[in-house]
Amino acid sequence: MIDRRLLEEVSRRLLAMPAVAVLGPRQIGKTTLALHLAEDRKVTYLDLQSPSNRARLDEPELYFGEHAEGLIVLDEVHRVPALFDTLRGTIDRNRRRATCRSFRRARLG
């Protein structure tokens, strides 16, 4: 069961920040939390343990641009460390364009 306070805190942070990382040890509910967040939002969920999901990010800037209006959940993002530079660059560009509120990412460690 996900603690309602934690769910509300992550939801608040997603409204205020262009990216939110949910970190913690294995099996504590990070993915479950992300799936709860997805229930009432337009969400793209990628499990980066899956080769087919990783393949979707062969051109990450293009992919993020195509999904900029919703929340993108990157589960097991630590499996693709090169992605962090692309994320930072995309977030920075969107901030300069004053559109960062439309570019939301949740990263699960």
C-alpha cells in the first residue's frame, strides 16, 4: 500500500519541477508509486530493463519531444546512464522556452 502522503508529495513536486527522481532500495514500492501517479494522468511508462522499451529511446531527444505533453516515467533509469545528459539538456532547453511545465519526468532508481 502506498502512503497517501508520499503520493501527494510526489504529485506536488511534479507540478513544481520538470523532473522528479524517486530513489530507494529494491522492492520498496517505487514502481507501484509511479503506477499510482499514472492513474489520473497522461503517462508514458518505460521500463528500461526491457530491451524493447530501451529501443524506444534510441533517439531520446526525438522521443521526449513527441511525448512532451504528458508525464514520462523512466523505471530502472540507472540502466541507461547516458540518458541523464539528454534529460538535462532537454529540461534546460524547455526552461529557456518557458515550457518546462509541459515536460515532466519521473525517474525511478
